[in-house]
Amino acid sequence: MMLAALIRKELLALIRDPHGLVALFLMPVAFIIIMSLALKDYYSPQTRTLPYALLDRDGGAQAQTLAAQWQADHGTPRQVPEEWRPALLSGQVRYVLTIEPGFSEAIASPATPPGVKVRMLADPGLEHALFRGTEAELAAAVGELRANAIQERFMGMVGQGANAIRNLVSAERVATRVRPTAVQQNVPAWLVFGMFFVVTAIASLFVQEARDGTLARLQAIGVPRRIQILAKALPYLGVNAVQAALMLAVGVWLMPLLGGEALQLAGIDWVALLLMLVMISFAAIGFALAIACLVRSHAQASALGATCNLLMAAIGGIMVPTFVMPAAMQAAAHWSPMNWALEGLLQVLLRSGDTLSVLPSAGKLAAFAALMWLAATLLFRRRMK
């Protein structure tokens, strides 16, 4: 009954703090929406929708194959005159693909091609990511043509020997349940950040109760310290659960309505997801309690809690994905609890991981949570003395 009464007190205090509720629920939702839409084209650049022109000055079989493949992937080219620069500079097309004479012969030849045989001339205002993406697609298409031509030549020379080699070699892309998208990356990232953001609410309420004498009165009537700490933690397990459900719902249902892609949850291991969410919640609340027992004022609570959260998020890959960080930053990311949380969620939501695959991340979070809860208990005991 004592624990239930204290939990009710915590929930009433949380409900009476509308600004805290906005920070806990609407802030991560806003981040998911803004960052998912802002990074939508980063994970899937829209190179295949750019208007372009194609000039085949070779006319050979290999040139026709390249032209047909490019049109199949990028749509029908725009018609422009031989002098194409005005059309490019006016924005009528974003790039011009020119297949120079001698392309087919150079593709089929085993020797190094003499000079450039395919040119891509782009609008000077074309975004860098789109330019490099289109360039990479063109290089891959030409490389595939040349590889096929040389392979056919080789097979014609050695006959069955080449077939034997092909039977010894296999190459395929590893398929996963979902492909990486901005939504698939940002929902788990900002879900983790939102769950750790309970530090501001817990620390602020703790400081307020210390200032108005609530903690002293509870101590005077004999409420055990462990009950006081537990009563502060349990309501926020529910808060974290609501946060997680809200963030996942935003990814699944709201993002498609706003022009983004939907978060894919079909076929995931729900036990693994639940395990990760519970461990993240324990770690976040333990960290929040340790900060709350350490600070002495609202200013300290706001500054220290928010600063630690932002540092863990920046280092841990929440704000910037770890795969675009330099090597030193990637190594530092492995020390951030938010990175452990994010990697575990991505293992489930992106890599089709099962319960066994998330145990390393869950174990690190459990150890961090235990350490933080121990620190909170010791700090609270010293404070009450």
C-alpha cells in the first residue's frame, strides 16, 4: 500500500507537468518526422527520376544494350538537339549521357580502352549526392557490360573449362526482411533518445521534492529509501512503454501519410524487441535516478541531464549514423549506452535479428542499468543523511 501510494503521487506530479509531458512524448515524435523526411533521399537518392537526355553516337550492339538498360532503369530520355547545352543549362534536363563512337568495340576488347567512351555531363546545380549516385550507377552499368563481354570471350576460348570455373564460384547479395530507409533508421534512434529523456522529468521532480521537504517527511515517517527510489522508477517504466508504442505507431501509420516510408514490423521477433525495450527502459531510468540523486537544483538537473543525453546521442549514432562517422568516432560510439540500445533495436528492426542476436546489447544495457541503480541508491542514502 505504501508503494502504491508513492507511485500514485509520482503519476499525479507527472500529469500536472504539461511541459514535461510535451518533452517526453511530442519531442521525439517531432524528431522522427523531421529527420525521416529530411534524410529520406539520403538512404535512397532519387537518381532514377532525374530528367535526362541520351545521345548514342556509336550505334553498336553494346551501345544499344547500355541505352536500353539505362532507359529501363531511368525512364524515357528527353529529346534534345545535337547542341544540348542550352537544354541542360535551362533545366530542361539534369544531365546528358553521351555514348561516343568506338564504345562497342572498346567494351568487347580485352585491352585497356583508349580514351573516354561514355560521358555524363550534368547540370552545374545538380546536388552532389545525386551527381555521385548517378555517376556510380553509370560506372556499374558499363562495368557490367564489359565484364559480360570479356566473360563471353573467355568462355569461347576455353569452352568447358570456363563452365567448370563458374560452377565453382557463387556470388549473391544477402537479402534481409527490410531495406534501410530513413524511417527504419530514425524511429529506433529517436525512440532511444526519447526514453533516455526521462532524466529531465525525474531529476526536476526529485529536486522539487527535496526543496519542499517531501523527501524529509517520507524519511521521518519511516518510508524505506529503497521504496522511495522504486516508487520513482516504476511509473516511468509505464511512461517508456507508452513512448515506445507511440514512436512505433508514428513510424508505421503517420510517416506514410506525410510522404515518408512506413516502418516495417512484419515478421520481426517481438520477444527480442520487447527484451530490448525493457533493457533500454531500465538503463534510462537508472541513469535518470543517478543524475537526480546527484544534482541539487533545477538548473543543475536541466543542464547536467540534457548535456549527458545530448553527448550520448551525438557519440552513439542517434543524431548522425555511425556508418558515416570517421573510424575514431565509430570506436568512441561503442562506449555510449545509447549506441548499445540503438544497435540492439536495429538488429531486430533492420537485420531480422532474433533474441539470441540482441543478447550482447541487452547485456551491456543491463550492466549499465545495475551500475546506475547502485549509484542512485548510494547517492540517495548519502543525501538523506
